[in-house]
Amino acid sequence: MRRATEGLALPADLVYDLPRLTAVAGLSLTVENHRGLLAFAPDQVTIAAGAGRIVVRGADLRVGVVRGEEITVTGQLRAILFEP
């Protein structure tokens, strides 16, 4: 499968159904290609992502934008974890 993505110049996140994360200076995280918000608290946000989940830990966390397959978490981000 890897050769197919290289030959076609397709991004691996699309081919393998992986989330794409964009973090900005510990202040915001945008997750594309997610599968939904699983849990929310001011110190932890859990997002379903393909075969696992993404856990964001911090302080004063807020879920900002939720558009289709894109979600943004803002606040004081301290850790971003991937759990199977």
C-alpha cells in the first residue's frame, strides 16, 4: 500500500484513514478526519480517530470549531496523546 501512495502522490493520512493534527504554540489543536468527540472536561478532551483516540490534556480547554470532520480545541494545551 505504501508504494501505491508514493506512486500516486496521495497523502498517507487520506489513504490510511489517519487523523491530521495541527497544533499552534500550545494554544490550539485542530484535528481533521476525526470520528467524533468522546469526552470533554476543562482539563481533558478525548476525540475518536480511526483505530484509536486522541487525548488532549491541559487547562481551560474548550471545544471551538466542529465542522464535518474537523474539530478545534483551544486553551492551555499541555499534552497530546494517541491511544489505541
